[in-house]
Amino acid sequence: MVRYLNESEIRSLLTMPATIDCVERAFVDRARGLAVDVPRRRTRQPGGHLHIVQGAAPELGLIGYKAYYSRAGGGRSFLVHLLDHATAAPVAILEAEWMGQMRTGAATGVAARHLSRADSAVVGLFGTGRHAMTQLEATCAVRHVREVKVHGRDAGRVQRFCDEMAARVNARLRPATDAADAVRDSDIVVAMTRADAPLFDGRLLEPGQFISAAGANALNRRELDLAAVRRAEVIVVDSVQVAEGECGDLLQAFEAGLLQWENVPTLGDVIVGRHPGRESAGQVVLYESHGMALQDLYTAAHVLALARERGVGIDLPIGA
């Protein structure tokens, strides 16, 4: 039998602190050679695209993939499939739109925990969509954030975002007056947009800032300009293989000879001590996040364990 979990059931089970722990374990296991991640593959069609990420987590006894199809008109479908690593038997199918938002935010939370200054208290946030919400929630889960400045193109959406998130995080939220205000005096700058042009002048970055850029997961997207990449003294990615094919922010820097992919560390490398991360309070540190199947697999495994423990979900007669 295969356990099936829908979106509402997963929302009732999954918390941000637990998701952060799951995603951090995924980074660590991959860095230690205990898990395998395969970069995203996309099937592009007029009006819609199918995306597939896959990985193996022998430590969890699981192998699996996430497939999600999105259409320009708003239709979306997200499913994570888990199979037994040893027997090939299907184990679970989980609806994964909410879970994807959570694990994407959690990756920034893990990065902030290891790469931002411990006393970081002010966040400048670019973006007001559903993913920006979990980006902020995760950041506030790992740092004592007292103020959040939110920047977006639509003033009404920015205010609604501030109003909604004020009930979810213990920080004062306000609309940023402009992009420069969002960056100025912020300890952490988070970008989660679909921008195809830089969001701010990279020369505005200040010593000690941590920047998490999570929206530019395609070569035709950019959230940061070349000045911002130049300003970063430490650059870390979730997966070098994924970044090579998807990181619009770093492509120009690579083409300009400012970085070589083989010298870029992963967040897992930093966590396990294979590569230094932040080494001083004054360094500008950049994290580029694009998403990995292992983040889905490890989070899904946690959700599945809770679901079985609490009797949540239904069993489907597949493989029985």
C-alpha cells in the first residue's frame, strides 16, 4: 500500500523548524557522499512546463523524485513520489506545493544559520509572493529578527504581505521606501522574485551583510547585478551542478572570469567544515539557492513518518 497525503494534511504536519532540520540534513548527507541529487530537467511546452528533480537517500532507505507542471494561466500540480531504495516498492505520494514552499524557505534558513552574523536583526526582503513568505519565516526561525523591510513592485501587495506576515513572525514589518532602503542597514538581504533584471545596485551592499538570492533559478532570470557578485567575498551555492545550468545571477560573473565553478563551495561543504564560510563579521556573503530533490525527499520522509505515527492520509492499493 502507498500512503497518499494531500496539501491540507501536510500543512497540519509540517513546521518550519522541522523543515530546516530536514533540509540541513540533506545538505550534510550529500556533502558526505551519503545521498545523490540529480539536477532539474525541464520539458518546455507552449503555455506550460514540466519540471522533474530526483535523488537518492540511502540513509533514509528512499529514492524518489518530484514532478511539477505549471501553466502560465495559473494551473499547477506538484507531486513527490517516494520508493523503497532496497526493494523498488512505491512507498508514498505527497502533494508538494506547500512542502516545496517550505523546503525552499528552509534552505535560506539553513544558509542564514551558517553564513549570516549571529547578531543579525534587520532583514531587507525583495518579493511578496508565496515563496517570499516562507523565506522570511525561515530566516526569522534562525535569527532574532526585529525589523523587516519589504520591497515589491505593487504597493498594495507589499502592505498586504506585511499585514499577513506580522501574524507569523515576531518582527516589525514595514514597506521599504525603495530598493535602496531595503538594502541599507540590513544585516540580511533576501531576494525571492521572478525578476529578469537586477533588483538593486550592488554597490549599495555593506560590510557584514548576508544575501540569499533564491529566485533566479533560470539563466534568463537575474536578481543581482555584477557589482553585487563582485562585492561578495564569499559565494556559496546549494549545488554547483544546478547552479551551472540555472544561476542567472552568477552566469555573467562566470563569463567575465570572476569565478570558476570548481572553486565555488556548496552549503553542505561549509556545514561539514570542508570549506570555510563566513570567516569575519565584515565579510559580504552571498548564497545562491536553486532547489534540490534531496530537500524534497528528506522533508517528505519526515512528513511521512509523522503521518504514519498520527494516522494521517490514506493508503492506496498500489503495489499491494
